[in-house]
Amino acid sequence: MPEIDGASMLRALARENTLRVFAAVVDATGTGAPQRSGSTISVGWTTAIGVSRQTGLSDTAVVAALTELTEAHLIVASPEGHGWHTDFGALS
């Protein structure tokens, strides 16, 4: 597990656009924990386009905020780098 830096988390969330993007990711993906439904386990992801639509921010601003949030370990990027979900494990 990566080293968690609380100061970088706070710096990221202190910027309005980054906070709005984080809120949109949390709204779309919940805790980011795998969800069980019968015999299926899934993890919800959101995209930069979805976050841009929800927040009204430009794609460039959203991608910059997603990058900052990922580096601060507040969200996790998909292996392909096209989706993100909340990383509440870092906050516990």
C-alpha cells in the first residue's frame, strides 16, 4: 500500500475544482468498495466525461483534478486510466 500523505490530501481538497471533482466521483462511485449482487461482484467507475457533465467543468480541468486526486490517493484510476473510483481505504 502506498504511503498516505494527509497534507497532500488536504491540499488537493482545498482547491475548489478538485473538491467538486472529488464530490462527483464519490457521488458516482460511493465508497469505491466492491459491491455484491447475488454471485456477482462489481466496482463502480466514473469517467472524466461523466464528471465534466456533472460538474460543468471543462475536460481539461477535470483531468487535472482527477490526476491530483489520484496522486493524493483519494481516488483510484482504472488499470487503463479511463475510469476512477473513490479510495476510502486510504481514509480509514
